[in-house]
Amino acid sequence: MKQNYLLNIENPCRKAQWASMTKTDIGKFCSQCSKNVVDFATLTDVEIIRFIESSSGTICSRLTPTQMNRLLVVKPKKNSFQLGKIITSLLILGATESSFAAGQHLEHTAFVVVPNDKKTEPDVSGANKIIERDSLKKIISGKVLERDRMVKLTEVFIKGTDIFTKTDTLGNFKFEIPNDFASDTIVLVVKHNGFEGDTETIVYKKDLPVTNLLINKREVMLGETVITRKRKWWEFWKKKYY
């Protein structure tokens, strides 16, 4: 697999809105241009490279700023299978020896049981404080920003539910997660109506409470994608990027 591609959109399309396009397997279909728009914004570098190398002709895509004007990177997979087997074997061996030693120790240990007739009453003095702490554990709060500016009165909702709120005049929002929320992953969605599409932020239930969460609206571009290739070391007669 090649790793020498740079992507850019020199003339972003402002005519069509991403939200109004028809969804396809690879992104969406633009009826104004009669073209498929590939949603590179949701793909990894490896997936983008595979798509480029299996395609011919021009590609119209949707890209984030972090995907443009940089080399697409393919991280090599680390072969940790053998190391994992060795570590697992050592752990099992250690646990077996510990169990054997504990068994030998128990054979020479005498236990004395002392009866205790004293009854104790459960301490419920802190019940109200526990309830308050439990409520705080369910909170997600933060601020929505766009280019470091607060986004006021915009809708934020939890994906897959009917739970939503709106930011205040300072861009702040706050959620209280219901007790019956079963999923371990909470996806917050900032709703957009323009060409850029919605912004999603993942929060894990085990990390609650989450406060001072900053959600930056994604800046994405739509348009014909300029694919630049970096020359290989032996192609000295070519430009560095062509």
C-alpha cells in the first residue's frame, strides 16, 4: 500500500448542503452536480488510501482540516501476539505457585471464631449526601465553540435518544443522564443545518461526571479533491510533490 498522498480542496463547494444530500454507501449524492461525494471525514488514512488506489478519475469528497495538506499515514501493526502469549503463561504460572503456597500455609493455620452478640444499626445519616453525589455523577456539561468563539442557542442532543438541550447565550450546555441509560458510550451531537454536517463527541459513561467539556464544531470542506503524490527516493527527476 502506498503512503505518499496529500489531499486538498482548492475550491470548496458552497452550493449544496451536506444535510440535504441523499445518503449513499460511500457518503452522499449531490443532485446539483450529479456526483457522489465520498465522506473522507469519517474514514481513516488507510481507508482513504485504499479508496484512492481503487478509483479512477476525479474524486469529490468531504474532508476535515486535519486531513488536508499532510501525508496520509499508515501505522504498521505491532506483532504482539507472541509477547502476549509469554506474559499470559508467566501470569498463569505465578498464580499457580501462589495458590499452591497458600494451600500449604492453610494446612498449618488454626482459626478461632469469637462470637459477637452485639447488634449494630445501619448508618443512614449520610443517605441524602449519597443521593446528591449520585446525581452529580450523571452530569455532562460544557461549551460549544466554533473557531474559538462561543456558539449560542444551538441544539445539542444525545444520539439515539430524544434527550436534547440548547446552549445558552454563552455557549454553555448541561445534561443529566437518566438512570435507565443502558449504553456505556454517550454520543453528543451538535446539530448543524449547513454544508458541514453534524459534529459528534463521544463521552464514556464510566468517566462521568464530565464538566467543562469543549466541543469544537467541525470545519469540513466539500469539493473536488486534489490528490498530490510525493515522489519516491529514486524519482529524483520529478518534483517533490506532483
